[in-house]
Amino acid sequence: MRAVIGLALVAIIAVAIIAVAYVAVVWIQSRVKDARANQRELAQHREFVAELHQMAREQLGVDPTAQLLDLKIRKFHTRPSTRKDIRS
């Protein structure tokens, strides 16, 4: 009788280990699938941004990155530099 109970317990533990391993494999596969989808979406976004950048360069005749950098420099130079300037 004890042998049967011991054998049943081993079988239950084995089934539990297999179930946990299966769930882990399915979860990892879904994460890989999502990561690949995100990579495709990121590549599409980069292509779109590159197209917009090229269109802006053609229409404006100026590199939009240079304009953005110039805007950031102006913003940096116009902000208050001391606490006294900030309060006033």
C-alpha cells in the first residue's frame, strides 16, 4: 500500500513539474513573439521618421535637426541662471 501511495506521489510531482515547465515555455514564447512585434514596429517607426525628416529637409531647405538644436540652445541661454533670477 505504501508503495502505491509513494508511486502516486511521485507521479503527481512529475505531472506538476511538467505543467510548470510547459507554462514557462508558453510564457517565454509569448514574450519572444511580443519582442519581435515590437522590433518590427520600431523599425517601421524609424523608417517613418526618416521619411518625415527627408521631407522636411526637401521642403524647408534646412536640416530640421539643426533647427531643433538651435532652438534648444536658445532655450538654454534664455533660462534664468540663479535662484534670484528664478524668483523674480
